[in-house]
Amino acid sequence: MRILYVDHALHQKTKSTAFFHKLLLDRGEVDCFWDAKTWCGDGKSDFSEELLDQYDLIVFFQSEGVLNHILKFGRSKLPHMTFIPMYDSAASMPDSFWQSLPGNVRILNFSSTLHHHVVALGCHSFYSKYFIDPDCYPQCPYDTLSATFWWRLQRPNFRTVRKLTGRGKGFSKIHVHLAPDPGVSARLLDRFLMKCPIEITYWSKEANSYLEHLSHSNVYFAPRMTEGIGMSFLEAMARGQAVAAVNAPTMCEYIEHGVNGWLYDPSNPSAIDFSDFRTIGEAARESIRSGFERWTNQIPRMLDWTCHH
């Protein structure tokens, strides 16, 4: 089988979706098309129509812009196609988008929330809950309560962390990784209101310093309001860190409040009792371990669906 894998150009650098490309290699010869146009460029895909005759299957990891571009060719005969949407971008797409997908487009969902939504709209969707191998991540220490917050967006922000921690009460330190996404303003004036030390790292100067600080934290504040899969908080859970996250997908699909993490309302965050951080963190790591076993066992069925077998 000849497979064309279509993905965001950014993922070529971050490697966050490399796991799926690797899985596809077991099912055939795989070429890659890295989309730098519809994702963050001028919006006009440079995907050539001639490519459609060269492959048995096209897999779109996100890249709905390229998928839309192909559908506009108006061809009556298309190769098998599988679309892998991410909740954080796909949840805002109108119902008409999903209802307009032709019958030869299958959907592979890593979000149960999005899966149930598109199934109700008549789409052919398969749900697979992704997990990572916790043995690839060293367990964090539990000697003193400490936290990491990667500040990426306008919300959640440091003021959110201040409220969730009761101004840092009981924490030996809080590490803030100040690496906002483009266009996001991040100021740390609120650090002067805290009851614990604040340590700051940056990508541009101290990439290794960030990882060092992260490895010593046992609480992790998830950086986004919604996620596609949520690699950052899954990696935190795999390290045994107790994660505090917004009560929204996909965080709420992995975290059970008060059991293996905490969920909060971003419009009204209130102080969390962190006294059981070790128990929560250990439960988080164990939930990743058991989930990884389920994910591994499900891979053959998931690939059968993806490859239209």
C-alpha cells in the first residue's frame, strides 16, 4: 500500500505526531507532505491534484485545510482518506464541514468528545485513546511540594496559578517557563504577591534549564484551555506529576478530579488542596501505565480502520 501522510510543517520540528507516522510504516510505503501553507501560511495549499493518482491512502493529521483543498477538486474518484482531527482546532468547525465529508473519508478521533459529536452528525469515526509509555519518563521526586507552569497563552496565566495555589502557600517554589505563543503578552508582576520563590526559564536562553526545573517539580499546571491530544500534560502524568488543568477536553478525558489530577473552572479558579500531591501524582502515573497497555493492544484495530481494511 502506498500511503501519503499529510501533516503540519510545525510537527516536522516538534516531532509530536511522529508516533503515528511510525505506526503507518507497518502498513505500507509512506511519503510525507508537510503543510506550511494552509496551517500558517497564505492559506492556499500547494498540494497537487496529480498526487491523488499516486497513493492508495491519504492520512491527514489535522491539515483540514489540505483536505478541503482536495475536496474542491471535485473529483468523483478519490483514494481512501482518513482524517485525524485535533479537538483544539476541530471543535470550532461548523457541523456543515463534517456533514459534507464524502463517504470514503474516515475519521480517527483521539478525543471522545469530538468522536461522539461527529458520529451524531453521521460521520464514520473510530475513537482511540492515546497514551505514552511511562517507562520513558523518570518519576519526579516528592520531597517538597513544587510546581511548573509553562505560560503559553493569555489564559491560563500566572494569575490563574496564583489563585489555584493560594498565592503559593505551602510550595517550596514555583517554576514558570515563560515561553508564550506568538502574539501572547506574558507579564510576571504578580510574582511579587506570592508566598514562595518564583523561578523563571526561557526557551531562547535556557532550554536545558527548563528541563532541569521541570524534572524537580511534582505539580504541573497544564498550559492550554483545550488540547488536541495533550502531550505536555500526558508527559507530566507519566512523570508522576499531579496535574491541575482546565475542565475541558482533552484534559477532562484523562483526568478524574481528585483522583489522578485536578480540574478547575478557568472563569473562576479557586484554591486547590495540594496536600495529597504525592498520592495524586502516583495515581496519575499508574493511569498512564494502564492506559498505555490498552492503547498498545488497540493499535492493530486502529490501523485497520485508518487503512480502510
